[in-house]
Amino acid sequence: MSIPDPANSEPIRISKILALRGIASRSEADRMIEKGWVAVNGFVAIPGDRAAPDAEITLSAEAHAQLDGTLTVIMNKPRGFTSAADEFGGAPAMTLLTSQNYFTTASSAPDGPQPPRLPGSGLRVAGRLSTREMGLVVFTTDTALARRLAAADVEETWRIDFRAPPPDDAVEVISSALHNAVQVTNDPDHANALLLTTPSLAKGILSSICDGQDWHTDLTRIRRGEILLGDVPSGRWRLL
């Protein structure tokens, strides 16, 4: 089968096109195609597909991670899990890095792209959460990214979900506790929720503030630095 292409050039194997463009060797390209990581003109390629030499070819995040030699994982950590193996009070969030928990929005292939093979070691957590807190945790083999995201002054955004409408003084209490180094607004997409943005929030501080006020809340980090949690469901992970 040939992938549709508006050009009338003689179609050739997609793995050969990738090799000619210097993107991957033919064997590497064949393996990526087998895993559903290569798309041509909007269609996920399958082994044996051909396309015009000037076809538009896009690679998935999994393919880029393999070619770049570094790997970064975004997880939506549930409550009750520790963000790092050296922490106590729950199961390590890394135990959720299984193929069953892999999340992708790709719908072109019947089962979506196959999850990448994760390294047995070398993944570092960049920005920890307490067991009480949920949301974005980043694991990466990229040392420079890990150092940048682990810095104490990295700006991050949280969603504070209240079980009832937030108390009238909630914004004032949070701002005062964080020495006004914070921006707190209503969340237009979630009822009874506030959005908090701050560059100076240590692990567990926000949960301590809420628990100290006896507020019944769910605390979810949705951004750290330039990385967004997006639509990753709780307990699932994807590649950056």
C-alpha cells in the first residue's frame, strides 16, 4: 500500500526516505514504523508503506526520544504516592510507569503508538510532590532539564479544588502564608476551584496551609516551569 500524497513522484519505502533525509537509519526507521511512531501526510505508516520522496513525515514523541538519546516523562501522580523512591509514606510513583498506564491521544492506529522502553535507571524526578499532593511530576534522563526544573524558584501553577465554595478569605490566607509571592484567581473551568501561581512553593507547603485551615481540598499541580500536565489522567504517563 502507498500513503496518499498529492505529488506524482515515484513512491519509495518510507524507511528509505527517512534514511535519505538523515533522520534515522533504515533499520531504525523500520522499527519506528512497526511501533506506529511515524506518520506520513497525516496517516500512521505501517511496515511496507511507500510515499513520495518529498512527502510530509512526522515522528511521534516516542521516536524523537529514541533518536535524541534522552527521555522525559510527564506523570499525573495520584494522591498517596511518593514522587521519588527515597521518600516515605506511600508507594513510589515510578511503579506506575508501566505500559498499561501509558497515555497517548493518538487515534490513527488501532491501539495507538506503543509505549517506549524506559531505562532501568537514570530517570530523575524534577520537582517533588508530597503524598497529599497530586498532579504533574516530571521524570527525565536529561540532566540539564532536571536541574532547571528542580530549582527552588521555578514558577508553577496549582489548582485548589474545594469540596464547597472557597471561603471568602481563602485568597487572603494563601497570599499571606506565601508572603504575597503568589497570584490567586478563580478557575474559569472548574467550579469551587482556585488557580495559584507562584515561584516559591516547596513540597508540602500548600497542603500544610490548607490542612491548617481545615479546608477540604484536592491539590493538583498543573504546571512546573514550561511543562504543562495537560489532559493526562490520574495515574497515567506520557512522553514530553
